[in-house]
Amino acid sequence: MKWLFYGVLALVVLVFGLGFVTKNAEPVSLVYYFGLDWKAPLAVMLLVSLSIGVLLGLVASLGMVLRMQHRLVKARREIRETEQEVKNLRSLPIKDVL
């Protein structure tokens, strides 16, 4: 059922995206430093700028993700050591103290 929802959602986004591309097909010019000039349809310009923004966001969050992965590995190691310690303590014979 979940895949059906995601499929319909993807289809709706695709239809709106294609409508946006057809309505904004006029070429625009992007002028940058040092005389760099790029002419492309508006939809392509927006798609490229969105892609660059997503990539910059991923790079910016990469440090935090790596730090969390390191903490996760360390926590899993500590859990394994603690479980082994509990297993060792349970295997010790119990002495009656009277």
C-alpha cells in the first residue's frame, strides 16, 4: 500500500514538473564573473541551481554524519563488551554465604 502512495506521489510530481518545464521553456542568460555567460531554458537553470544546493547541503552535513557514525560504532562496541561481561558474570558459580 505504501509503494502505491509513493508511486502516485511520484507521478503527480512528474506531471507538475513537466508542466513547469513546458511553461518555462524561454531561454535565460546567466552572467557570472570574468565574462562567463550561460544561456539555457529557465527550467534547466532552476534544476541546476537546485542540484547545486542539494550537493552543498550534503557536503555541509557530511561532518555531522561521520561524527554520528563514529559514535554509533563506539556505542555498539561498548554494548558488545557489556553483554560479554554480563555473560561472563552469569557463568560464574554462585557461592552460598552463611
